[in-house]
Amino acid sequence: MTTIFSDASLTGNPSPGGYSLRQALTITGAAQGQVRVTFQAAANVGSAGNFAVNNASIGISTQTSGGTAGAYNTTATPVQLTFSASNGFNISTNGATLTSDWVNLTGFTSTSILIVVMDCAATCGCAEDTVGNVNWSTWYSSSNPSYNAASPTGTWGQIGMTNYGVSLIETQAAAQANIPFTNTAQLGPILAQ
């Protein structure tokens, strides 16, 4: 397992409730087969509201800089993130984190931009980092779910150098499936020993 994105500077109490956020984030490593994302709630969910997301997903940006026009578009339909095999999440504890299940995502390199999509519920008290990397960017659209769209429709605004609620992205090799052994004739010499 390799960490390819980490943000230890998440603070604050924004609440982008009702928005779809598509976060363009720089990474430090290439695909190994699977990824998972860790999300972090606001420091004070009492004032910001629970960090509630109806659906989340991850994809690879069509651009090489998060601030480039259209950087929120992905090369294919984003892969839905699940949490204990369920869609979406709701974090109600101050500053708490929640990690998604491993999902298959290949085809990116250490110079790619990953897009983490969050379709926020009515309350979405996530932590934020407003002094992040110059290549980070958060794209947002009101009442426009986009977790399953490579090129979402609607009007999209941009907040540069900002990360909302994503504390970690990790990658690992995909689990290998067990291949059934079907040639029983080869078992004879082994069993005879």
C-alpha cells in the first residue's frame, strides 16, 4: 500500500451542503490497481453540520493541472466509492475520518490529477485546506449530482488551491483472484508422495 496524496492541514468548518464538489488533486505515485480515499469532517460539526455525502467517486482528470478549464472532467466515468459496501457516508464527530473501501482504478501516473467527487447532502461539514498546492482546485455546482458523470453538465465554479475534506488517497495492487485447479491428472504424482 502506498500513500499518493496526503493533506495534514485540514481545518475549518465550511458547509457546502447541496453542492457537487469535484476536487482536482495532485498525486505522488502511479496506479497499482486499487485506490481508497479517506475523508475528514469539520473541526466543529456542531456549527457546520454533519459531513454527509450522498455519493462519492474518483477518476482521472482530462487535464494535467487542477486549475485548467475543464479539469473537473474525467477520462472515463468516475469509479464510485463505497463505505462498508454502501454508497455515501455521514460523519457526525468533530474532525473524525472515514476511509472508503478499496476500488479498482488504473491508468494514472504520478503526474496525473485525480478527481475526487462528492455529491453533498443538505449538510456537508467537511474540513478544508485553503492554502494547499497551487495545482489543487475545487470545482463546484449547486444541486447537480455528478458522481457518475465523466463530463458533467451545468455551471461549474472554481476555488483554487483548496481541498475540501480529502485527507488521504492510497493505492495498492489489486487482489488476485483464486484460479481453480482443473487438471486433476497432474495431482497423481503429488498425492502419491
